[in-house]
Amino acid sequence: MPPLLHRALPAALPAALPAALPAALPAALPAALLLALLPRPAQASCGLIQDSDARALCRAKAERSSSQCGLIQNSDQRAYCRALVDGSSSQCGLIQSSDLRSQCRAEVR
């Protein structure tokens, strides 16, 4: 395993891998691929959210990815999501709802 990748692995991960992976996987599989196969805890909990806009916001925050924000149907929520993920308070100005705009400006400073 490359030294940089090895340092990025949590200490408890190697013990958890045998229980989490099927026995059919080869032992020589690269660690990065193994990590990609494991579910992200934040994404797993986001998947439990029924409302699609709230689920996309949760995933965007967890992944720090504005691509999830594009899945949000409500334009105010979409701008709020982009402001949070990008850390750009200028996105808060695009929000029509005064309550959400104030919340956005308070959270993105």
C-alpha cells in the first residue's frame, strides 16, 4: 500500500474491512477501491431523508459538493445550498424568502 494512502486510512478501518467486504474480493485490491466500496456514514444517513430537496442538501453538505445542489427543485433552497457549500454569501442574495436569506447570511460568514 502506498505510504500516503496508508496514512489516510483510519486506524479502525482494517479491522472493519473483513466483515464489511465479501470473501470473493481479492486481497490485493487497492485500498482506495476498498474505501470507495464502503458507504459514507453521512451519505447513508442522508438516504433516510424522504424529501428529495432535503436529501440533496444533506448530501451536498456531507460531500461539500455543489453538484448535489443542482438536484434541489426549490430555487431558494438551491441558492441556500450553493451558498453553504461554496461559502459564498453572495448566493444568499438570490433567496426570495427573507427568513431563509437571513439564516443563510448568518451561516455563511
